[in-house]
Amino acid sequence: MSTRPGPATPPADKIWYLKRIKILSDLDDLTLHRVAAKVVSMAYRRRETIFTAWDPSDRVYLLRSGRVKLYMLSDEGREITLAIMEPGDIFGETALVNPAARQVFAEALDDATVAVMGLPDFEALLRDQPDVARRVTQAIGRQLLNTQRQVESLAFADVSTRLARFLLDQAASHGERANGSGELRLPLALTHQEMANLLGTTRETLTSTLNRFVDAGVLRVESRGTLVVRDPADLRARAHVD
């Protein structure tokens, strides 16, 4: 785990980035100044571990920049990605309900900057700010729902269906209309191995399934890291969603 502090952040800039943390976005400047006094900015390099499954759950993390993946290891040592966190997200908040060991790993997918807040200070913030407490409860609920959906998908859906659902989710949050057509440009800042870990399969199977989607005319590769969904209706059919 890194103990490297991030670059010194002027007070005004601290307020600016804290307003971009989703759970804090509606707080007034005075409250944000108090929050800013309780957080420490930490910098993590790409692929650096932020915490392990055995670390104590004694702090909460607010993602300023970069992406962070949360994952578990199977008994065989295979990595299973649970979630990809993006700027503005909170993670480690399950410390509120399970202050024992983390049980999951967090790793920076890119160079990342994280604002870290001790659990007692975070609990005091929630007592003082019911709206923040509500948003944190919603975040925990969404994560539990996403994990439940992922478990169900791993148990009952084949790789093709899981990949189609993943691409639809990504299109909903990051997709861009391509050239005014019905196509969707989809930037994917994930390697095939990272996607495979998220979908509970091997890199080889993931690559083979992507190639079948391309051969069927559902997708095309625009550039490294960018796919274009040529036929969204076909993709929805492969995902078995309405």
C-alpha cells in the first residue's frame, strides 16, 4: 500500500475537487472546508495496490482522478473484478457495516489521486449531514445490487450474453453517437484481460467472443481501445434484455 502523499492541494482546489465527489456535491462551502481539513490526498501509480483484502477497514476513499478496480481472488488465485470506480466515486465505504478486514482488493488502473478520510471522521460527517448519509446508503445499495447481478450473470449466462450486457452498460454510461448514425462509439480503457476478469472468463475466450461479434457485424474496431456498436438492437438481443 502506498504511503506517498499526493501533491499539496491549495484550500480552494480542495473545495473544487470535493464538490465533484458525488456524495458531497450538494454541501455548502463551509461544510466542505471542514471536510477538506479531515482528508489526506494520496497518489497511486498505475497497477499500485491501494488496499488488500487483509487490511483493516479504517478509512474511506474518495476518487479524485484515475480509475480504481475492486476485485477478489478465488481459491485458485483467479482474479474476479467486482467494480471499476471512476472519478467522483467513493469506495471502501463498506467499512461502515463491516469494520473488520476489507475482504476485497483495490488497485489503481491508471495513475490515480485519492482523498482518504479516516472512518471516525467519516462517521461524524454522516451524523452531521443526513443527505450525505442517504447518498452513501444508496451507493452501498447500488454496489450490492451490482454484485448480485454479477453473481447471477456468472451463474446463469454464457460469456456471449455477459459480454453483450457489459457493452450495453458501457454504452449507456460512455457511448457516443457516431457520425449522426445509429452506431455508438464506445471508448473502452480496459485491456482484454481486465474485461475478462470483470466477466469471469479467460482472455482467450473474451477475445474470441469479441471477434465473433465483429464477424457478425454487431461491432467494429475503430482504433485501439475504441469499439463501435454497429447494431445496438442486435447487441440487446444477445444480452437478452428488452
